Amino acid sequence: MDLKSLSPLVIVAAMAVVVLGLPIGLYALFTSDQRRTTREIRKAAAERGWKYRRRRWQGNPAAFRIDGRTESGLPWTLTSGTGTDYSRGWSVQLMLKFATLGGDTDLALLPRDGEIPGSPSIGAATPLEAASRVAAISGVLGSAVEFFRHAEELPSGHPEFDARYRILVSPQQFRQPLIDSALAERILQCPSDAIAPHSVLAWRQPFAFEVEARLLGPPNWSTVSWLISLANDLIARVPPVVKSVAPHGFVDRLIDRLL
């Protein structure tokens, strides 16, 4: 066929098919597994009467949010999205929040490698006067600083777990272990078909009780259901909410959006 006989419009259209079609085809091929996983999560959520939404603003096609309730009717929100610390070996945050369980910080499950939602060292080393100034600026930060000033470690009794994690509690709030050996084993041994977490964190802050899994990649349904089940066991062990410090001001509203 003589190219000269073809109209410029046909030539441009053919070039567009080649230039655009190849990357689009490759993208569809390489993301097929993730799209299948996303459909699985969306379907499983719908079957349980939970509301599934994509978090399009993140620019991450695997980011999502699920709003659901426990069997007892306690509302929760689960979000999955891009993490912030690739250098430590994880890239995805799977976060479960129970807003009605928010209150004074009285517990924290933290990895021993320093990955924490605040800074215990700051709390322990902060003089009383400085701690009071922090509380005046932010009720959330003030609650955390006060907690870390007085928190005690309460080991689970599981050697491997206690070597990787520390469980900090307010002594006056806890009369029994937050995490025993059996629950520690469940945290360490997620299902074989789930995305194994790099680490798991949990803490209470004035806006919510939160449980977070930091993952190497986007979660599948097995990972989601494992974290929800784990959190359900944790909330059955946390003490009643105490709200002596009320969040206030712009700083607290900003923290609530970031956490």
C-alpha cells in the first residue's frame, strides 16, 4: 500500500493507536491482579453491608475506604493507602479507626524499632512546664505527652512478640494484660494467604482508638479481614474511655485529619 495514498488523518490515528495503545495495554496487563483483588474486597464488603469507596484523591488506584460496624454495632472506618516510609521496608498503611472509643491516651502497641505515631522519648523527657505548654496548644499532643511521661510496659509473655514490640499502658487503667500470649501469636502469624505485615501498631488518642498494619504492598481481602478480627479482639480488652482532655483548636483538627 502506498502511504502517499493515505490521508494525514488516518496516519495520525494509526500512530496514536501504536503510541497510546501499547502503554495502555501494558498497564492493563500489569494491574490485572490488583484490579481482581480490589473487586474481591469490594464484593466482600458489600456482602457484609459495609460501604466501600475508592480514595481517588490519593492518586493510588489501590487506595480505598470501608465504613462498617462490628457485630455489636460499633462503627469503624478502615482505610488503605500509600505509606510514608519506604526506607523501613513498608509502603502501604492499612488503618482501622473506632471513633467512639477515642479518649485520653492510655495504651500503645509499638514496634521496638522506633516506628511510632508520636514520640515516647519526648514524653518521658519533657519537663512538666513544657508538657503544660504542649497541652495548651493541642489536647491531642498533650494527652500523648502526659501518657508517655507515666506509661509502664506490660509484656505479653510471648518471647518473640515482646522482643519485637512493646506494650505501654497507664498503670491505673489496666488490671489485666492488653495482649496475652495467644493474641500476640495471632498478631505475629497472619493467614498464609494474607499480605504479611511489616509491623502492627495500636493506640488510643482523643479522636479514636486505632489499629494499623504497615504492609509491603496493597492488602487483599484476607489481610483486611485479619486486621478487622484482630481489632475486634483488642477493643474487647481496652478499658472504658476517659475524656479528661478535650481536643481543641486548629492543631487538633489538623492532627485528626493526618492520623
